[in-house]
Amino acid sequence: MSVAFVPERLRGKAEVNQETLQRLLEENDQLIRCIVEYQSKGRATDCVQYQHILHRNLIYLATIADAAPLSTQKTTE
């Protein structure tokens, strides 16, 4: 189960910290590797569930990034 999954009753109450974000990034890395492996073996239909989890994780990370105050975001100036 993805670390990004939070039951309805707990939504908005989970603490987002560096450890959680790192675990999520590592999980995404594993998901991408799994998806690539299945695709290279011609089993593209088997990787759909992993693509869904990856998509959910990426949306979760984007939501966190959008909600972060500008002072905590790195600037590229």
C-alpha cells in the first residue's frame, strides 16, 4: 500500500515531514522501475496498477508543494 494513501477519517491530520517525503520519493523510484520492467517484458497491462499508485503519489507531492509557503520553496533566481 502506498504511503500516500490516507483513510478519509485521517485526511488533513497527517504530518508531512522530511522522512515521509523521502519514503514517498523512494517508493516512486521503485514504482517506476517496476513499470519499466513490466513494459520491457511486454506486460504493459500488468503495470497499470503501479501507474495509478505513481500518479496518486505525484499528485500528493504536487499538492504539498503547492501548499508550502514560498519561504520554504527553493528559488531558481
